[in-house]
Amino acid sequence: MRTQVAIIGAGPAGLLLAHLLHRGGVDAVVLETRSQEYVAARIRAGILESSSVELLESAGLGDRLRREGHEHRGIYLQWPGERHHLDFVDLTGRSVWVYGQTEVQKDLVAAGTAVAFYEVSEVELHDVTADRPYVTFVDAEGVAQRLDAEAIAGCDGSFGPSRHAVPAQTFERVYPYSWLGILADVAPSTDELIYAWHPHGFALHSMRSETVSRLYLQVPNGTDPADWPDDRVWEELATRLGHGQDGWKLTPGPITDKSVLPMRSYVQTPMRHGRVFLAGDAAHIVPPTGAKGLNLAIADVALLSRALIALLVDGDAALAGSYSDDALRRVWRCTHFSWWMTTMLHVGDDPFDAQLQLSQLRWVASSEAGARGLAENYAGLPIGF
Ligand code: FAD
Ligand code: DHB
């Protein structure tokens, strides 16, 4: 089989790249180890920053997002006894949208622009520094296949093979806590997301729609979700989110999904070696606080699609040459922001740190400069920053 770009991984990075390349007149084939249904149903990110929304719209993927997504002007930041609204639109002129990664994934599949092979195995990259690299794999029927290409895009997350094809320096920070995340069939108890600092640990009230809520609790690493029966989850969420404070109430409901997510920061540089280009989680992981993972994958792909179209349609290698440096500027900005949000809001056992966190939260909530710094990063810097 032959194509112009072999894309490994059919997550949001891989499918969006296939879509953007298709619109730019470049052929691509996507290889994915999981089934299409599994990938589409995976509960992950939920917040799109403005530049992601603009990119999806300009790629013809904005209709359902505008109809069914929910635009939020900002977030609430809180600690015991105080809740403050940060209005991103007033502060930066930019907003964010609540629209699940599952929905982005469905829109990409519905666009029908990606030629994809699901349930493949034994994916291997070959001759990555040559002009004609290729990928070998075994298809869903068990037949060994070879895919010849002019470039390979590694969009296969942190467990895929692509990142090992790039000799790189790695940077990592592992955090001493995890998130217990739940999805619940209950209307959100808030109009906008609540990020809460509490002596018991961080809590976040997010949402997916008018009838589905998504909430998270900071828990110790190694936590078994079985130790958190539903009643315990709601009780702890009520405590940390301030049920009863100024008349605010958290309404519990049936929990439909419960999982524990470890948290780490990871960056691999460079993001390109010869004709292999990494995008999304294949090159970097951020802790979820601040909702940057999906947005960063979208931003990488915006740059990579332009670089590959210039290379393969116009024969211009300049953007491909600068792809890694261009992408890493934003990656490090988001890596810093996610680390900063994480360390400001998660509670450890050092009382000195706790006082610094509270002081920082008070400053962010009361100073326009502090609030604008958070808002600029959260609502998202322009693509190409
Ligand atoms: P992925 O979505 O991971 O896609 C990579 C794809 O490659 C997968 O489909 C995988 O099956 C496939 N693959 C792997 N190995 C191979 C192989 N050998 N061959 C072919 N294909 C392969 N971000 C947020 O902003 N907010 C959140 O709340 C949030 N929650 C998350 C919860 C979880 C459990 C996880 C894992 C991530 C979460 N993230 C969150 C991060 C966000 O979902 C990711 O940043 C985003 O999915 C990145 O997209 P991607 O396409 O780069 O990677
Ligand atoms: C969600 C996840 C986040 O990490 C975040 O900062 C905001 C929202 C979510 O899953 O809805």
C-alpha cells in the first residue's frame, strides 16, 4: 500500500491531521490498534480553548460544536469560605467551550475524510530518515501489510512506538497525587467550572452537557476506585466544593464512570527526526489541571498539517524544518501553565506550601494582572504562539 502520510494513532491528533491533510490535497492512511467504537467512547478531555474552536470551525468541523457545545466566559476559583469568578471574556476577549473529546472524535469520524485501519497490531516504523519511510503492521484480519509513505506522523500517544523512533531528550515530573474522576447523570450544580482548593485536597466540578456532570477529586497515587463507593465520592465532593457555603448546593446523581488518573508532565524534544513527526501525547503529557492536553494536540496538528502540505504539495521544506521548534514553544508554555495550576491547587503535607498556595490564589483572584495571566493561558494563546 502507498500513501503520502502514514499516520499512527486515530485519537484526536491522528484523525484531525488526516482531515486537515485531506483538505490540503494530501493523502493519508491512519493505523490504530483499538476499535473505532473504543476510541470514540473513551472518556477524556472536555474543554476546548478558543484557538481550538477556531481551528475546528475553519476545518468545517464546527457545526455541532456551536449547536451542542456550551460557551463559558470563565471559571470559578475557590478555597474555603471564598468563591471568585474569573471572566476570561472581560480579561482577554476569549472564551472556552465545553465539548467532550468524545464529541470531537465523533465529528472527525462523521467527516469521513480519514482512511483508517482499526484493530491493527505489530506497528513498526522503518527507514525514518529516508525520503520514503514505511510502516509495517498486521491488519485486523491477521494479514501482514506494508504502508509506504513520504512522511510518518506519530500520533499514537505515550504508549505507541513512534516516540521511540525519535532520538530525543526527555523532561519529566511525576506528581505525588492522582485524580479520581467521575461522570454522573445529573445536571451540573454550577454554570461554569469550579476549581477548588481544600485542606482535604483539590476538587473540580466540570460538565459535559445540561444533564451530565464530570467531577474530580485529588486522591493519593495508587488509589483503588473500589475504595470510593458512590456515597463517599459525593460526600467528599460536597465537602471540598463547599456544599452549604452561601446557600450553594451540590446535587448528587447516578455515577456512570469512575476511574483514577495518574498525573505527570513529560516533554520529548525534538518532535521530529528525519521524516517522522510527533504530535500530541506522543511527544508530551501535561497533568490535566487547566485542560491543556487535547488543546495542545490540536495546536500541534494545526502546525504539522501546514508543514506537511507545504512539503508534499509545494516542495517547500521550511515549515517541516521548523515544526519541532514552532510546536515546542507552545508545548513549554502549556507545560508551565499546567504545572502552575497543578501545584497551586493540589494539597500536600507541608503547611508552608499551603499558605503559599492560598496567597497565590488570593492574588490571582483579586489582582487584574494575576487574573489576566491565568485567563490568557486558560482561554488559549493563538495558534502559532
Ligand atoms: P490519544 O488520544 O492518546 O490517541 C493516540 C491513539 O494512538 C490512541 O487511539 C491509541 O489507541 C493509538 N495507539 C497507541 N499505540 C498504537 C500503535 N502501536 N499503533 C497504532 N495506534 C496506536 N486532557 C484534558 O485536557 N482534560 C482531561 O480531562 C483529560 N483527561 C484525560 C484522561 C485520560 C485517562 C487520559 C489518558 C488523557 C486525558 N487527557 C485529558 C489528555 C487528552 O485526552 C489527550 O491529551 C489527548 O487525547 C491527546 O490526543 P492524541 O491524539 O495525541 O492521543
Ligand atoms: C476537565 C478536565 C480538566 O482537566 C480541566 O481542567 C477542566 C475540565 C473535564 O474533563 O471536563
